[in-house]
Amino acid sequence: MDRITESASRHDQLERKSTIDLLVGINQEDHLVAPAVHAAIPDIAALVDAIAERMRRGGRLFYMGAGTSGRLGIVDASECPPTFGVAHGLVLGLIAGGDAAIRKAVEFAEDDREQGWKDLQEHAIGPDDVVIGIAASGGTPYVVGALERCRAEGILTGCITCNPGSPVALVAEHPIVIVVGPEFITGSTRMKSGTAQKLALNMISTTLMVKLGRVRGNRMVDMQLSNNKLIDRGTRMVMEGLGIGYEQANELLRRHGSARKAIEAGQ
């Protein structure tokens, strides 16, 4: 397999470059990411629609990855409950090596082809669930093995990768392939590839939540009121939604516990 993510950087002799030149070079490469993600939108849309259909039946979304890819999935999953007010078990992120690998790499954890499916079984994976494998290289055994087993069990699969024709792209029913080219530092896929994965994850989870009714207009009306900033934001949503003053809106928000419920109660 020709791994674009491992191909030589277009930049060389980095140790001889000035700080400005290094930053400009990184930024030049980053400019290539958004167009590459844009090219994948039809595939992202097909996956989102398939996930939404299953979530309406009670299904869940699992992200699986190793290293940076796994951490990005965990970040996206962990932000869904506070942002959209959904249950913590609706979107889950799994990483090779377990939670300890979130902060510190666990040696060879990604090379275990069987562990991914074992991790899914711990969450009672079922036929209405969807599993998205995240692997920049597209060859991570932890991810590929899990998706293969999911396919055999009739569980819908997707992937986010940066190498066309990679094992994960071939096994996933809904492959999202974002070709960003060589990294600024050869093989450092936490850079452009990681950025592409983050953008795709943002698009998937946000669009899903809109389709599931978790956004009203352009507002996060179901967000958790977990700090003063968010209470203030929610209050202003209620002000705008009902055309009332701050104090009245704040009282309604605190009484009902969410901007959505406060707006509905005041209409």
C-alpha cells in the first residue's frame, strides 16, 4: 500500500530555518486541509444520514482509534453531552490501550487486532450501533480488526483516514478518505492528518445533533448549564427567543434547567 501519510515532506533542512519560516511552512501545509475535507463531504453526508437513522432507533455512535486518532475521537465524544445535552453513552470514544493511553502512549496497544472488538463488547455493542474507525495511516490493527468483526456481525461501519486504498478504507462500509498529502514533518500525522480528522469529527457530530433536533435555529438550546458563562449564554438565548429582559430570562432558565424548556414554557 502506498501510504501518502508517510511520504517525504515538501520541506527540508528544518533545523536551519528561522522561527518565522517554520511557522509559515506549517501554515502553508495547513491551508491544504480544508479543501481536502470539502472533497469528502458527499461521503461524510452518507455516513451521517446512516448514523442518524440508527440513532433514531436507539443506536449509539462509537469512535475507535489509537494515539492521536483515538484521542480526537474521545474529545469529540466527550463534548457532545455538555454541548447538546445528550446522554453520555450516546457517543463514545475508545482508544487502544484504554483510558491510560489518553495521556500517555501505551506501547504496542494499537497492534492488537482482537482488542478493539473486546472493547466494543464491554459496551454491549448491538445492531443499531455504528462504529467509526479513525486511523490516519489506515492500517492500525486495533481499528481494522474491530471493523472487520463489526462487518461480520452486521454492525454499520465507517472510517476516517488519509490514505486511499488503506485496509480501514477497504473494510469500512462508509469510508471517509481525506487526502492531505505529506506532513510538514515526515510521517507526523498529528499535524495535517489530525486536523483533517478533527474537522471531519466536528462535521459528523454537529450535523448529527442538528438532525436529531438538538439545535434550535443556530443555538445550543440543550447545552448543560455547567458554569456561569453557559448560564449567561443560555439566558441570552431565552431573551432572544422570548423578547424579554435579562433578569426574567435568567429566572426562567434557572427554573426550567435548559434554554429550550425555558423558551417553550414562556411561549
